Amino acid sequence: MYEQEKYSSSKRFIMDNLSKIAELPRHLISDGYDDALEIITEIIEELGLTYKIHSFQTGYDCGTWVIPEKWTLRRAQLKNKEGLVLIDTINEPLACLAYSLPFEGMISRDNLIEHLYTSPYCPEAVPFVFKYYDRDWGLCCKQELKDSLTEDEYYVSIDAEFAPGELKVCEIIVEGEFEESFVIASHLDHAYQVNDGPIGIFPVLEILSHLNQKSPHYTYRQLIVPENIGSAAWLSRNKELIPKLRGGLFVEMLGTDLPMCLHRSFKGNTLVDKLFEDIMHNNNKSNVIDDFVHANDERQFNGPGIGMPMLGLNRMSTHRKEFLAFPYYHTDFDNMENVNVDNLMESTAVLQALITAFDEYLIRPVPNFIGEPFLHRYNLHVDAFEGTKKMSDNIEMMNIIFMTGENITIYEIARRLQFSITKVKQVLDKCAEKGLFAFKPI
């Protein structure tokens, strides 16, 4: 009964809060993004979590990335010569190219078709298309409407404005015993999209709220960002933290109908990769382990000068390398109605398992003694002469203790000895309680 109540409470928290921001125009730098972030910070405060808002002015140089302008769309329409409205963002909010230049006037059909976008993967939906840096005007529609445009001329009106603004990154911090940090990132932009974007935010918030009531080993930093450029901006202003970053996850697309997928870090063979792959396989043999994909904010953290192993957790197709993450990717079908809630909750449980495993198993037990410890003194001795089982327990315990001299993690000790990782952790926790070990970060 308790587990069912816990599941229901978690589902309500995630889905109710996700619905509050799902239908906002959360463009890269926009009032809609700021409105969504304000809602999220209110939730963060209710959870008692510590956070910072990092603001970056238009024109700020992040190293190679430069912060663009704020964009405001008031309304966009397409009409035929008789004034019949064919496209209107009042009814279809994605029907204007994100960051479109303003435009008004009669144009030829050929000119219109060049500026009219449809989805090649989901032609029955209105696509989400953006041009943050290559400026042009444009409209978006269903393929059926585009095919029906046979008149010579049409009227286009795009009432949009560019102005100086602030790109905003929210950083939630749960301080641990170590300064070394684990980073979990999700993006908040992508207007009106749900799986491709904010769906990762609230599972992480809930997990961190529980972690905040404990005493974690590592410090945890959740970043809520405009995709890619937000992480670039945060890293440019927090260079002193880079040497202390030990691993991370980019979390998105948790509620599609596809199997769960773990994308490796760029290096692909780090301790974080190996541990997380084991967790995924133990959770469900149908889970997919895939190579690193140059897709989201993982690119920033795995990149030159940083080299932090940030992996990706999602439910996307392996065809993501062909830019088709799931069937209704980047369309108005990516909405609350199409969230697979059961898959979302299963993803949340796996995410919790990954974060817990990182904190408990990727730590190094460092002995506070030399040689073989006298375990009688600490009431830890297992008498090997009390039978075969006790002899086996004694050997296992001493093997675990001796392996700590290798300066490796709990996870590595378990792998080398081929012992259960929980058994290794239990032995070392008992010894640490007696002051025989101190745990150190990787």
C-alpha cells in the first residue's frame, strides 16, 4: 500500500507540474520561457531546495557561442486573396517559425512555398521549426494544407519583434559531503513541446528533494537550460567548478512509447558509463545501450576542455542520429495527451536508481590503518573456525578490506572480486562506522 501511495504521489507531482508549463511559448529567450521558469522556481522553493538563476545578456560571449536576442511573437497569419484565414497562430501556436523575422505583404505561391515548413516524419502535424541564428521568415503547417495551396498569391503577416534580453539558466544545488559534483540537465525551451524538453525537469526535482533530506556523498547540480547554449553559458561562467565535475546525465523524452535508452558519454568507457550500463541491464534486458550522440547538452560537458562523462537517459529511437527521435518529434503532437505515463514513471524509477548508484558505489574507501586491521577491537571479527559458512564470510570480508589498498571504488571492488555490490557496500559501511575507512570521491 505504501509503495502504491508513493507511486501515485510521484505521478501527481510530475504530471501536475508538467501541465503548468507544457502550453507556454518557451522560446529560447522569451516571456514564455521566463513565465515557465517562474513557475518552476516557486515549486523549487516549496520543496525547500537551494537554487540560483544565472542570467546572460544578449551579446554575451560564452567562448564561441553568443547569446541572441529575445524574440516575441504577437501573431502570424496566412490568408488567401479573398481574406480567408488559412493559418493563424492563435489556433495553432507552432504555425510560425521560431525566431522568424517579421514580415507582411502579398507574395507569390512559389515564394510562400519556400518559406512554408512541414514535417517529413509526421505530415499530419504542425512542425516545430526554429532558426535562432540563420534569420529568415517562415510559417509551419500540416502537409495537407501545403498541398492545397494552388492560388497565385497569398497574404502573409508575421508580427514579431527582436529586442535585447536575458538567457536564463536555473541551477538547483544539493550540497553533499564532497565538493565534487554530479550534473543533471534538462532543457526548458522548445515552445509547447513536452517529451522533447521539460519532461525531464520534474522527475529530477523530486529525486533531489528526497536526496536533500539525506546526507549524500556528492554535490548534485540540476541545470534547467535553453538547450545547448544554456549549458555553454553556464560553463563559461563557472569554470572553477569544471575540475570538480565527476559525471552527469542529460534527461529528456522519458514519456514516449519507445524502450528506455542510455546514451554513453563521448569516451564511452568511464566508470560512470560502466556502472550505469550495469544498472540499465539489471533493470530490464530490453533497455537499449547506445553510443554517444551529438544531440543535446551532453556535447558541452563531453567537449574539449571539460571532458566530463555526461550520458543521456531517454526513450528515443536509435534513429536519433537521423534526427528522428520519436514518431511525432518536433511537432504539435508532442503534447501532454501523448505522454506515456507508465513509461515516464518507470523512467523516473531508473533515474533514481542511477543517481543512487553513483552516490553509493562510485566512492573510494580509503583505509585509516596500515596492514591487516584488528577487527576484534571493533566487534567486526568473523571467526573462521566456527564452520564453513563463517570461514567463507571471513575470507570475503578480508578480501574486500584488502582490496581497499588499490585506491579503487566500491563498484570496482565488487567487479574485481565478483561479489554482490550490496555485500561490498555493507561490509565497508560497517567498517566506516567504526572509523576504519573514509570515503573519498573519484
